[in-house]
Amino acid sequence: MASFVIADVTITDPEQMAKYREWSTKAMQEHGAEILVRGGAIEVLEGDWQPSRLVMLKFADHAAARAFYDSQTYQHAKSLRQNAGVMRMLIVDGV
């Protein structure tokens, strides 16, 4: 069953976030992520959620999504992201 990593990102330091994106992209490639959404226009249909930037990645399964997150490459990316913004991220199993 496919699994998805969904992130809601608020960027406060675009230059530092660019460094994060470089390394997170490497981690995505290493772990076979399919990028479904990376930025783009957002239209809220219901509720008070106001995300500024959404990212959605598709992985073969939950283990692959978790391996991406736990990888040394992504953990390095994560360290570069400190003080560059706020990240809300989850894994959800799908169809």
C-alpha cells in the first residue's frame, strides 16, 4: 500500500530553506519518492487551516516513507532547516 509524506511548510528564511530543499531533494531521490505536490496555489475549501506551502510525496509503502525520513541525507537536510521555517509533517497510508 502506498504511503504519503505530507508537509505544511512556513518559510521564514528563504536562503536557508533553499539549502534544505537541495538536501531534501537528494533524500527524495535516494528513497524513490514521487513528488505529487511541491508548492503551488492553495484554496482552502473548509475550516480554518491556512497552509502557506504544501508538499506531498508518494512512497511505495510506509517503511519506504519512514526510511526517507530517518535517512542520514534527510536528517542533514533537517539540520539545515533550523531557523528557516516551521515544518509540520506526517506519514499517511493510502491506496
